[in-house]
Amino acid sequence: MRKLMIAVGGSLVLAAPLASADVVGAGASVSYWNSDFSGDVVNKGDVVDIDKDLNMSSDGNANFTANFEHPIPVLPNVRLNYTGISQSGSGTVGVGAFDGILPGADVKSDLDIEQIDATFYYEVLDNWVNLDLGLTARSMDAELIVREKIANGRVSKTEVDAVLPLGYASVRFDLPFTGVSVGGEGNVISYSGDSLYDVNVYGQFDVAVLRLRAGYREMAIDYEDDDDRLDVKLSGPFASIGVDF
């Protein structure tokens, strides 16, 4: 497993926060993301298109988030996030062989990606415009299994594991006296040929402690781990429900 750890400098590493929560607060949410898949997976130089060759279908993915905020200015707030992505499909290997599976072979495939984020951020603005900036440590585990649809057929496994530091930013605009707001948030990194971005935009409605959110999320991963490479993009609408105290 190759681990990429770098310092993300400039404006995202804050010497001191410009705003902090007035009281201790916490929240949690669960969301459903209906994403489409596209891109390539590389195994020892062999390439397979997960959309055209493997015919991966769009599917719903689970996402859980929890956050903790406090009034201590010098300490960052904390946000934890889990994303579980699971896709499957039945297709045909293209004009080139893939990890010993010959061209034209009928295959069944499963792709699983698990991501765990720990984000440490400061509130830069906290009024009708809310702005958070910080850093995210993301653990990513991805596995593609491709099986020939014949007795004793060949099974291929491609694995990509990484621990990545990402810049984090979140902005939200509150509409006065309505409980309605719009915003966006994202994580991004690009370094030495590897890159990852994970962004979303949304509309939100708050009533008492209940928080409802709907929007659009897009994530692109381009990462090489030894002889295996994951170069995929996921995008689609999402909806979430949560509580905020």
C-alpha cells in the first residue's frame, strides 16, 4: 500500500480562527446518494472501462456524517464522515485482455469503495454567510473483482488503498427568517499525478433541530497504488436528513 501524505499550505492552514461557536454544538446526518459511474481501472497495465465494458449500473450509496463544534478559539472543530460505495454489473471485456481474462469474455463485476474522513476545521464566518476552512484526512479502500461467467473461470482482483490529506472548504448562505439556505462544500487534492475532488451543492431547510438537505454531489478519483490504478468519476443527486443541536 502506498500512502500519500503532504502538507496542504496557503489559506487552508489557519494560524488562528476568525470565528468560533458560541456554545458547544453537535450534529449528525444520514444521506442517500444516487450516483452514476464512469472511468477506467488499471491492473498491471491492463485497462477496463467500468461503464462500457463492465456495464456498472447506477446505484444508491450510503453516507453518514457527524460533527462537533465548541467555543475554544485555538482548537479546530471536528467533522467525521463515512461514505460506502457499492456497484455491480454484468458485461463483456473489451478488445484488450484484463488481468488474464481474454477479450470478449462475459464477466460479472463488483466494485466497492469505502472512505472515512476526519476533518478539522475553523469557522471563518458565522452569520448569514457561513464559511469553514480546514483539512481532511481521508482513508480510502477500493476493490474491483471481475469474474468470468464460466465454470472455473478466472477471477481478477484490483485493490487501491490510500491515506490522503485534502483541503476542505464549506460555505452556506442563510435566507433570513425562512430556515432555508443554500451552500456547497468540498475536499480536493492534486499531487504528483494523483488527484481527488469531492464536491457538492445543496439546498437546506431547518426546522427546530431537524435538518433536511438535497443537492448534487460529484467525486473524481485518479490514484495509482503500485501496479493498480483507479480513475473513476461518480456523480448524481443526493438527499439527507439529520439533527443539529
